[in-house]
Amino acid sequence: MAATELKLMVFAHLGEGWKPCGQLLMTEAGTEVLASNFAYGLNYARRPDALEVDPVSLSLRNRDEVLGKRLYPAKQLPLFGGIRDAAPDAWGRRVIESKLKVPANSLPESQYLLHAGSDRVGALDIRARIQDGPSHGPNVSHDLAHLLEAADRIEAGLPVPAHLEAIFVDGTALGGARPKASVRDEQGVLWLAKFSSRKDRFDVPGVECATLRLAGQAGMHVPALDVRTLGGRKVMLIRRFDRYWLAPDGVLAEADRLFLTQPGGGRVEHRLGFVSGLTLVACDETESRTKAYTDLAQAVREHCHPSVIRADNAELFRRMVYNILVSNDDDHLRNQGFLWDPRLPGWRLSPLYDVLPRASLASERFLHLGVGPQGRLATLDNALAAHARFTLSKAQAARTIAEVWQTVREWRVCFEQFGVADDEIDKIATAFRHLDAVSTPELRKLLP
Ligand SMILES: Nc1ncnc2c1ncn2[C@@H]1O[C@H](COP(=O)(O)OP(=O)(O)O)[C@@H](O)[C@H]1O
Ligand SMILES: [Mg+2]
């Protein structure tokens, strides 16, 4: 197949609005991306508040090295991670294909990039020409029931009738494989709605929400959450952590909190840059399984702001321990996120998302990412042995394990309080591990 070269414009949302950021050249053959390069616009790269498109390959730390140059993806990858993170993932692709009435995975990557819409996760937008404006996202609150019905039809490969076409605006911009859409509440706050799927064998929205809430109780940073029931089916709502609101002349304070400013009172919506763990570790999707939490910890040391390294490493360790105790083995690098915090300014770990317990009868279990010296083996001994790689003393790591276990051991009571039905709790009960099943007596002696 003949290769074609395409020029795309990348925009970044800075403070008050969209700014042209640079030009992306992509070489494609059919659906395959062969190569790409990027050049920052001079005016953009000179701005003190310029957002990096990619913290690894397109860093703006040494601007003189970047100005006026064509830059290439790290490790000879065909596409920049930061651009891939602005592309739709499996679900968003299905929505775009349904809108354009084409078969699954039949479009070149550039088309998916162009059709994902301006409300995509993060602060980038990809458009065909510099003079193109943003596409309009979910500015009105569409009916969740309609979005759910449309999502069902897309999942089933059925055409979407005209009265359900809001999904083509609200459903395209998002990553992941499960059916979802962006929605605004009455105050104007943007949420990600995750629907149940007809294929689900348990109450996934209710259980995901409860698992995230439990993580919050176990000391992890979790966005605001809600569960709604529509026609007997549940929808999980998770607040979009890549949006915040400021008065036009406002300043953001409270560097330890992640942007919980509310809309209203003339406040303007701002966006935070987002990249996935895949991008921070600079690898391809297919390499995710060969990577470890310690690679993420190392990438945090290299690319995140110095002031957050210690806390983000500690949080990564806590998340790893939690994933072991709840058997969340979908902890791949796209399910780890990083945000650009303009107050630092710099990259930092995003709040937690996409955590789901997996029921299992296996006594030996594995996470997706490597845990410690015994690879992906999901035991607390394996986690503890890696403590130094997370800038934690052995005693600090043991304290974290004890804290997370104290919360997880109460999971049933918490899930009941969070409104998960008893029979649903039973369906996932084997996911939750007892301390004794994932640790040795030697480790337990170290716990405070
Ligand atoms: N609260 C959130 N705010 C902003 N972006 C989010 C949020 N939660 C998830 N995302 C982004 O959306 C993508 C899909 O969400 P995820 O929960 O991982 O769905 P799935 O279960 O389909 O994988 C994530 O990979 C992340 O990029
Ligand atoms: Mg996901």
C-alpha cells in the first residue's frame, strides 16, 4: 500500500482558550502509522505557560533545543505518546465508525485523531487546518438514558437513529473499551459516564464505583463519584479530573489539591494536559505487559515535577498494594494517568480510575504490571521487596500495606454501604484477598 504524508495541526488549551501549538506530520500506509514528526510553533514554544505535547519526546524543558526543529518520537516509535493519548481508544473508535458508517478499525489513525472532537481527555486537540475551530462537545446536558441506549446500539453493531445521535458528540472523545460518554451536570461540571454493557456478568458500574470509593478510604486520590440507575441499569459517573474552573482573573492556590473548583460565578473552564503511563514510560501498547510499577516510579522521577516525586511514588506503591488485594489485573499503562499541573508547573500522577476486582479461584495471581523482584506475582512480599524503588523505607512500605489491608478487610461492609446488592457482592467476593493468602508470616511480623 502506498504511503501518504499528512499535515495535521495540534492545538493546546491554555488558560483562556485554544492556541495553535504545532504541526504534526504523519506518514501512513492504510491503517498503519509508519512515522511521524512534530514541530512546535515558535510563538507557542516561547510562551511561559506552554504545555508539553509529550513529556518524553517533546519536552519543553530546554526550549532552545526545540525551537524551530522537527522532533521525532522517542525509541523510534511511529507516533508520539502524547498524540496517541489524544486519539480515541477502542470505544471512541466504535463511535466514530458508527458515525461514519464504516467497518471496525478500518480508518487510518489520522482520521480517528481528527474525529475525536475537542472534548477529548486532556488539553490537546487535533484539527486538519490552523484556521479550523474546535468541535462542540457536551455543552448541554444530554439525556443519560438516550446516551445509554445509543451506546447499547453501537456495542451491538446496530445503526444509531437520528434522535440518539448525541452519542456521536459526547461519546467519541474517550479512551478505554467500555461504553461511555461525557456528560455535564446541572452546575456544568463535566463527568465521564461509564455504562453497563449487555455482556456484563455482574453490576460493573456499582462495583467499580465501590472499588474506587474503597480506594479513597484506603488513602488513594480518587475523583468524585456517583451511581445512577436508569431503567434498572446502573451508570457510574466519575468527575473529569482534566477540567477545572477559575474566575477570569483568578489564581489557583492549594497545590496539594487537584482542582476541585466549581463552575458558576463567571468562572471559565480550564483544561489540564493528560498523558497515560504508556507515554511517560515511552513504550508501545504491546510492551505494556513487560513493564513494571517500578518503571512508572522511575518515569515519575525523570518527568514529573520534583516537588511531587516522593508523594507520587508513595501513591503508586499504595495503588499497587491495593490492586494486589482486590485482584485488579487490568492495571495496564493506559490505566495509569498523569496531569500537567500549571501551578507547579509540571507533570504529576492523576487521580485513580478504572479499578475493578476480578473474581478468581487461583491461589497464585498476577497483576498486568510487574510488582517486584518476583515479577508480576501479586503478593505483598513481592511488593514490599521493591520498597526502595518507590523512595520508601521498609517501615513506610510496611505501614502502607497495613493501612490498605485494614480498609480492604472491611470491603463487604463498605460495599453494602455504597449500595452494592448482596448477590453482586457474592459474585466478586473471590477477588478480594485475605492478608494471609498474599503474604508470608515473615512479612506479617513487620506490619505495625
Ligand atoms: N475521571 C476521569 N477524568 C478524565 N479522564 C478520565 C477519567 N477517568 C478515565 N479517564 C480517561 O478515560 C479513559 C477511559 O476510562 P477508563 O475508566 O479507563 O475506561 P475503560 O474501562 O473503558 O478502560 C482512561 O484511559 C483515561 O484516559
Ligand atoms: Mg481503562
